[in-house]
Amino acid sequence: MKLLKNSPLILLVLAITGCTKSITETELNQLNGYWEIEKVIFPDGQTKEYTINETVDFIQLDSLKGYRKKMKPTFEGTYITSDDAELFTILTQEDSFLINYTSDGNDWTETLKTISATNFSVTNSDNISYFYKRYEPINVTE
């Protein structure tokens, strides 16, 4: 009888976890390209929205290894960048993909949470979630 009382709760939990789409290795190539940060959600639930970004991230991935560079778009359609890059390797852990970064002796890991052709999100070890959208260049015509 107690099981029947908890049935709606059990069904809700199953529905939520059953609808979670896991990321496949073939989808990882969607990380390639230019991305701008859209928002950050902190562990306490506070959200920081980014409406204007002076820099974008360029990600290049090949065979689960890659790099990420900060790029500054110009009005001419080109990018200004330095030679600095954050190298990373993607590892599989259970049903998740971990992005392990190495940059100037500073190592950190982010868990890839969602990915599509137009968006992706990651969560770091401090439980801070970062949401990115595909960068659309500014088209200024004379």
C-alpha cells in the first residue's frame, strides 16, 4: 500500500532520468568551431548572463585531443589571438565525457553535460555550469 502512495514520485523520477539524453562520441565533433559564453550558473543557483562578449573560444578537436584558444573578432571578419592555447583530452567515465585541460601547469576538468550543433554546456569540479552558444560573426557592411 505504501508503494502505491509513492508511485507518482517514483514515476516522476523515472521520467526525468529516462529523458536525459546521453552524449555519444560521434557528437563530440560538434565542439569544433567558434563559441561564445551565454551564461554561468553557480552552485547557489545565481545566474550570470553574458549579452556581449569581446572574445570567443575557438575549439579544435581531433581523436579526443584538442585545444581551446581565446579569439577576439574584428569588424573585418578576422580574429586577433595570441599563440596561447589550452590543450585538452576527452576521457570517458561511465556515461559521461570529461574534458581534461592542461595549460601552463594548471590542470582542471569539466564534465560535458549537453551538446548540439548550436549549444553546449559543461560543469566544473566546483559545480559551476557554463553554457555556450555557437558564435555568429558580426556582419558589418559598408
